[in-house]
Amino acid sequence: MPNTLTAQPVAFEPVIGLEFHVQLATASKVFCGCATDGSAGPNSRTCPVCLGLPGALPVLNDRAVDLAVTAALALGSTVARTSVFARKHYFYPDLPKGYQITQFDRPLSTGGALAWTSEGQRRSVRLVRIHLEEDAGKSLHDGTGDADRRAALDFNRSGVPLIEIVTEPDLRSAADGAECFRRLRALLVSLGVTDGDMEQGGLRCDANVSVRAVGADALGARTEIKNLNSFRFLERALAFEAARQVGVLRSGGAVTSDTRLWDEAAGCTVVMRAKESADDYRYFPEPDLPPLVIDAARLDRLSALMPEAPEQRRDRFVTQYGLGPDDAGALASAPDMARYFESVATAAGDGPAAAVWVRGELTRRLHERGESITSQRVTPEALARLIVLVAGGAVSSSAAKQMLGRMAESGASADEIAASDGLLQESDERAMADLVAQTLASFPEQVRQFRCGKRAVALFLVGQVMKASAGRANPVMADRLVRAHLESGATS
């Protein structure tokens, strides 16, 4: 009998490593006194040092070193007591010196890991190194055809301080890559290392991608995708590139190691240039900068000043405020939101309720109005008072949502708005019992139906009590008293 079995296609897995370029939150550039403020006009934040003019000498920004070491300590990276700057040579219009000052064989730190908890699982991505370097300028292109195509150069970013964080190839899916990017940004923003402004180039990512047969140890030929500045772009680029490489291999081809760009409009990666090697850059030690020495006293000082990391804050929110993992993780990831939540929870004495309001109605309104948690008008104490009024039955949840909008617009307190708009609920039990008795006396047929077994009619009667109170009756109390009245067999 002929063999009818057919060979199953080889299953492949992606192997992904990421390189993050992080702008440090300094007021001036890394080797000169020019401001890093990106709002200025083109080429207005430059000097002979960052333009690489003859005779100009770099001087290392001490604050940039502190921020870089803080990031290294937070990631468990081993900080070198002595690291060395190097010149990395390549020729591109936006690199005025013809080389970039960076670190090569003796970086600021090595090892470490980015770790986080997701869906109850502990995740970890190992780090290779963290090193200090300067940014290049920016090329601006317009025109569509060769005849009218023009390029302009803005050197304001030239010399802006960066750290580059390089991971091991530990990631196995596009979603994991995007999550790693998201978690690293949350950590570094929380530490004050960077403002994390991805739109302005303050945080961007290069991705190294290869594929291999599942179960294999050897790595495949890898490509590098440059300059990804959004979580969504990174995830889409990784997914496309892995699928492209699998397609090449299954068709009998070989993956070419090249450098690529992500074309969001076309939804694909495109070749930028052949992949460089270290030899192409002709590294050698920077002759104008001495070795960077980090002494034990500096490490101790920066360790003592280390703020709480998002993962630590998340765990504390779970234990201290009784939050679920999702609420705790979301609130802990943004420092300003975390501080606001803690103030609300403390003032209201109810962590879960504070989380519901901060993550829900307040965040929704912030998005609608384009405001941040620090620029909007509702103070933590004001929101806490609104939560207390709802918990105590003084106002309904639906009325409280309307009140929050009024509070955001006017700055008035919850009590003032509730009183002026007649939103205070009737929660006096004796007065409510009288109202229930009067209302049920007007609907004897429905009362009879309930007592004959038609239990759903109770909802109708509760609605009539709410109507009779002009919506001011506490609905929970109204429901309880109506059912108690009906169950007691009282007649009116």
C-alpha cells in the first residue's frame, strides 16, 4: 500500500531582541550647555560642541550620568566602576561630526533584567548592557519626485543625552515585544529618568528579529528594524517581519541580514541598507573625554534616592488598598495617576471605590477634555468626598457622575452641587417607610399580584416609589422597604 502520509510543515518561532534609545530628562545636552527643549525653532539649540566645529571640546553632563546610573540600578544591571567613551564612525547628513560619541567595549553597565507580572505570571527579559551616548540631528524631507525632492537638517537634537538599553533575544512574540516596550517606558518614566515622549523621539526602539524551527538552539539570520516609536508600530512590525522570514524559508530561500524600516502606511518592513558590523563603525576610544569613574559613594547616594518602581507600587496597591491586579497595575504604571489615586483612597477610606472612580469616570472625562491628571480641577479630596456621599447613600451613582462633570467645570464641591441641584437622596428610613406605604396604597392591584406569586411586580412598585420621590429616594433603601412591606402583608 502506498504511503499516504505527508510531511508536516516545519513550525517556526520568532526570536526577538530589542534596543531602546532613551532620552534622559536633563535640561542641557550631554557634552555641552545647549538646552534640550524641543519646542525651539530649527537649529536654535546648537553650539560649536554639538555641531562638531574644530577646537570645541566635550564636557560630560553630570546629571545625565546620575540618570543613567539610576536606570541601571533599577534594572539590576551591574554598574562598571570605570567605563570608557568611544567614537562610532558613520557618515550621514544629520551627524555633524561624522562620528557619534557613545560607549563600546566598556559600557556603563552590564547584565540585569526587566521583570514584570502579567496575568499572574512573572515575566523577565535579560539585558546585555546599558551605555551612554549622544543623539544625532534630524533630517526632514519633502517633495515626491527627484526634481522637487528636498532635505533639511535640524541639529537641535544633536548631542541630546541618551542611554541605549540592549536586551538579550528572550522575546518570542510580537505581543511580548510590545509589552516589554510598554513596561520599560513605565519604569523609566516612574523613575524620572525620561519623560517618555515617544512622539518627539524621547523614547524609540530598534528590533532584532530572526526565526528558527521550534526546539532548535541555533539562531537564524537576523534583520534589524530601526526607529520604532510606538507600541503598536513595534508589535505590527515584529509580526510582519517574523511572518516574512518564515515565508522566505518555506519557499526555499535564505533570510538576508539587513537593516529595515517599518512602513506603517503599507503595513510592511522595507530594506534601508545592508546590516552593519562593529568593524564598519571603526570604533576607537574618545580622546577628548577621560574614563567615567563611578565611585561607591555615588552608587550609595543614587540607591538611597531610588523612587518606588511600578511593579513594587503595584504589589503595594494590592496589599494596602485591596485592589485587584488589573486595577493595581494600571494605576501604578503612571506616577501622577498613582499619587492622585493614593490621595483619593486615603481621604475616602475606600481603595476599591477610589480605583473605580479614578480609572473609570475621571479618566474618561480626562480623555474627552484632553486634560492630564495634574491639570484638571477635581482635587483628590473633592473626589473622595463625592465617593463618601455615594457610599453613604446621600447621592446616587448616576447623579454622582453628573456631579463630577460639574465639579470639573466649576471647581465647586460635591456638597454644594448636590444641594443646589437637588440631588441629595432621601435616606431617612422613617420618612421613606411612610412614602412606601403611601405609594403602595395607590397600587392595590399590583400589591395583590405580588402576594399571589407575581414577584416581578416588585420592580414596578419600586419604580413608582422613585417616581413619587422625584428620583431623590435612595434606590437601595426603597427596594428593601418595598419588599419588606409586601412580604409583611401590611395593607393600606
